[in-house]
Amino acid sequence: MSPNSNGAFQREKQLVIALSRLPVEAGKADRTRELLAGADWSVLIEQAKIWEVEPAVFGNLRMHFADATPPDVLAEITELERSQRAYALSRTLQVVDLSKRMSEAGIACIVLKGPAVALEAYGDSSRRSFSDIDLLVQKDDLAAATDLLVARGYAPKFVPGMVGALVRGQHALEFTGPGPNVEVHWSLLSRHLRFDLEPEELWRDACKLECAGAEITALAPHHLFLYLCAHGAKHEWMRFRWICDVAQLARRLTPSASERVIQLAARTNTRRIVALALRRARETFGEDESPILARAFPADKNTDALVSVAKARFAGAVGAVPTILPASIEGLHPYVAPLSFWLRSRERMRDQIVCAARFVFEPAPDELRAGVLNTMMRPARLAANALIRAVHAS
């Protein structure tokens, strides 16, 4: 049975949750030791890998629970920790290098995730692994950033004729190449999601972080926190690491930064998005990481519904699971379920209507290759696909 199976290996999952905290929580040390006494170590190690929190989990075991870990297991996790942290550091150095090259070319860039999240939320760029590199540049610098990446051996995952539509839709420009895949953004989320954080505001408040002996530019903590909340909601909170990121950053926010999150969420009508993120963190780790935010973003029936769906989908539940829309409707198209989750996370009907309309009438990035006529036919194609699915389901 896989560690991801619903209800299986709860002891090991509880251990990974407890050991993913940085710093490890002193008040839970005794309970952690009790759980370790009966743990299946191979399952614990595999669960940390599945949930992508190896550097934190293995590091905490080595530093705080070595006496409760069998010697052969301790040797294994020490080596796994070393390799994972080295991997994260190598990725970080690649981010630093790209950031430096762009700066030398006169292209300002903000590191969106990766080492920026690791430093702001975990305090150490090697304690959070990541794969792709996400950079935010100003809209007018997209062409120059593309030229720089191509000159350094990266290949666009889009054809030139797609660029205009990608930029208008606020989609990332994606590249493959000699290092990790790179995504270049000029806005935090795609236009159809109606997540209105103005680029000028992001650049004005951006901060500098010391990273691997150099300096990178990152989102200010309040902007980063709201972005992580929205990113999780966009993807239905399907990954454990995203919940960790929010919980980690929440506990490191200063009172001033927490107040700015509250003001920002009110201004951008994203309070429910933040309430959902805090609820997922609280139900996972068993406490409020930020009392200020917890008081400001109480849960309601909409949050309850979203949490129920997110927990079921994260657990990989099969059979009858909660849905935002009736299961027969969500099954009509693969994008309906995540879109309905996002729409329910928005508190204003105006935003819900605009998001839904843009989804129907604006082409997705992978449709832009097919030409103008094909994209103009998107509403009819969506309707036809839904009809075909309905017929097959009947």
C-alpha cells in the first residue's frame, strides 16, 4: 500500500508534519519521540520525499532526534539530507546567476519562489527544495529577458506568434535549457484569474535578500504571503509543501507585515483566499501560526466547503468526495473542478463572473499554437467537449 493511500501510515504522516517545521516545535518533542518509537522508517523517508520536505524532515531528525533514530537509518537520512540540501543550493546558485546576468543586462528581476520562499519562510535557502525558476520582470523587459535566456542556451516552449497573446493573458513565458526550466512572468497570476496586484506596487515594495553570497530581489513579505495563498487556491492546495510555505511564512511575519497582509487582502478582495490558506495550515499543524491573521480572517461556510474539498483531493480520496459543483458538472471538462474551486475562493460575485467569462472566451496557453480561428472557436469547442463527456457519462 502506498503512503499516499487514504488512511494509511498515519503515524508516519504525523511525524513528517511535525518534523517539517523550522524551527522544530519544542512543545511537541515528547509526542514526536513517542511516534518515532513505533515508526516504519522506510515509510517515513518515502513520505518526506512524496511531500517534498526532505531537507527539513531529515535535518530535524539528525539534529534533534538522533538518539531516537537507529544508527543505520541515521546514516541514511544524514546522506539524504546532505544530497537534498546540496541540490537546493545548486539550484539556488543557478537562480543567483540568472538574476545577476539579468541585472548586468539592465533587466530588473524579482525571484518569485524557490530561494526567495526558502529564505523568507524558512530562513535558509538549502532547507526547501524546488525545481523550476520563476522570475518576475517588468512587461517592457520581456523581450530582453527572452533574448538573454536564448543566448544562454535556453529554448522557448512557445512559438513567436504566441508571445502577444501570452503577454496579454499575463501568462508566463516558459523556457527549457541547460539548467532548470525557467518561467518569466510580468504579473503574478494569469489575467483570467483576476488577481489584481499591480506590478508597480510589487516593484515598489520589493526587498533585497542575501542569498548564497550574493543578493537577490524578492517580493515583500506581505505580497509574498498573499501570492502563496493565491497560488495554493489556484491549484486546490494539492501539495503539502505549499501548506508548509504558508505556515512557515505566517509565523515569521512581523506584526507590521501581518497588518499589511490584512489591509492588502481587504483592498484586493482576497480575504477568503487568505482565510482558506490559514485554515489549511491550522488544520495541518494544529495551531495558528499568526494570531493577528487568525483573528482577521475567520472561517465561514464557504471556507468550510473549500477546506473539505481540498482535504479530500489532497488525500487522494476515491469514490464519493466533496465537490464545489455537482460531480456531474465538474466531470464535463478537466478544468471545471479547479476553476470552480478558484471561483468559490473569490468573495465578490463580480470577480467570479469575470473569471468564468474569461475562462470561456479567452484561449489557454496550449491553444495559442493552433491559430486565431481555433482560439475564436473556444466557446463552441468547450460546449462540444462538455456534450461529448455528458453523452459518454450517461
